[in-house]
Amino acid sequence: MIQSIDLDQEFAHNIVTLRRNNRNVVEPRNENAENDDATADPSIVAAIDPKLGAKKRAKLEAKAEKKAKREADLQEREDRKKKQDAEESERKAKEDHEKRQEQERLALEKKIEEEKAKKEHLEYIQLKETFGIEEEGYEETLEDEGVTLTQFIEHIKENKVIVLDELALKFKLKTQIVIDRIQSLLEEGSLTGVIDDRGKFIYISQSELNAVASFIIKRGRVSLMELAEHSNNLIVLDKPISAV
């Protein structure tokens, strides 16, 4: 009897050990299976395994939907970023193009302004040299040589009415210089007369001025119209406008 009890205890011990070993082998397989479920596509697992229960299938389908949504969101973000990058690149290219165009326009305007300023400066120098030569000739002709100044005055007196441009041409002077010189001679008393608005100088002798003064004194009050009407009788314009 004692030997039989010992055998039964040994058999029970062996059974317990065997079950414990079997449990250790099976449990890792279950863990691996769960890992496989986690890494495998849930929709594929649900489709190929008809033995799955409804609860397990629903769980896998939910995972599949979540994964699909996550991938769709990721793809959408990538597409949106690509679009934004393309738009930014296009905008920058457009800005660079407009900037180059503006720089080219400003450079062209600057070049035109510089050329215009250069041309105006050259014209000014040439005009200044021309004025200098003419003014120098004027000084020599009408001031340094008294005989020529006399000729200038006598020419005016002889012609009575003379076009200022023609007078300038005859004495090789600019018209403005001739006008200035006549004004100076009028102030000095070397000449008497008037410059009209048509560019003519009308010489009036001292005797003619005296005749005009006498006419005004005799009439007492004389209007400009009356004076103009009688001027032909008071002032003699014997010679025509000179032609050079």
C-alpha cells in the first residue's frame, strides 16, 4: 500500500509539471498571435478568417477604418503641403520676375535721364560759348571801337523804323543784346524812340519830340487816339523798314 501511494503522488506530480510546461508553450503563441493581429491589416485578417467571432471582427474592422482614416489624413496633409509649396514657389518666382522688371525699368529711366541731362549740359555749354563769343564781339564792336558804336546809332537814325532782328543780324549780335544796348542808349540819351510789341524800334528825333510836346500843350488835353491820329504829321517816317 505504501508503494502504491508513492506512485500515485509521483504520477500527479508529473501531470502537474506537464500541464505547467504545456501552458508555458501555448501562452507565448497567444502573445505572438496578438502581435500578429496588431501588425497585420485588420481588414485582411477579418476577411480571410471566417472563424472570427462578430465582436472580434467588429474590432478588426474598426481598426481597419481607423488606419485607413489615418493614412487618408496623412496623404491629405502631404498633398496640401505639396500644393502650398508649389504655390509658394510660383509666388516667389512671380515676385522675382516683377522685381527684375522693376529694376530694369528704373535702370532704363535712369539711363534716359542721364542721357537727357548730358545732352542738356552739352547744349548749355555750346550756348554759353556762343553767348560768350557774341557778347565778346558786342563789347569790342560797340564799346571798344567808338566808330562802330557811332555806326550802330547812325544806322538806327537813318532808317527811322527798324526791325530788331535785322539790326542784330547786320551787326552780328543776338537780338536780346541789341535790345539791351538800345535800352542803355535810351537811358543815356544817345537815342530817343520806342520799341513796339512787334519787335521794331521807332527812332524819334529831338525835333519830333518837341513837335509832339507843342501839340499836346496847344490842345491841352489829348487822348492817345488823337495823338496816334496826328503822329504821322508830327513824326516823319521817310524811310521804309530796312532790309539787310
